[in-house]
Amino acid sequence: MVFDNILKLQKQLTDKYVVVDASRPELKRFDGQTGTVKTVNFSGRALVQFDGHNNIGWYDIDPAFLKVIDQPLAKPDKAEKGEKKA
């Protein structure tokens, strides 16, 4: 029974773009970043890879704190961040 729900979550979330609920303190560091769900593990948590800071790690996040989006968020230009080279 439990595994059926996890398999259903895998089909719904795998390869989808997501953003996190940034009101959660432990997820605040991912605010404004697009994540890609790689899979859902058998603990029922989504394994998400985020696009920021050359990050190649996968983070297990409860799907209740993820929101599926249609396309990745726009990345801010370096000029907007004030990172212009002199």
C-alpha cells in the first residue's frame, strides 16, 4: 500500500521543475532557485537537484514543501546583482 503511493509520487514528480516553500527555515537557502526532481526515494522524499552555485548535490525534501512549476525560474543577470567587472 505504502509503496503504491511512493510509485505514484515518482510518476508525478520525476523530472519536474520545483521550487521550495521558503518559509521553512531549513529550505530558505534554496529560495529563488529552480530544482529538478531526480526521483522519489522509498522514504517518500523527493531527491532534488538545484540549479544554483554549481550545485551537483541531491537533497531529499518532503514533497509537501515543493511546488511544481512549468518552467525554470529566470536566472538573475550578473549586472542586476552588482557583480560587474571593473
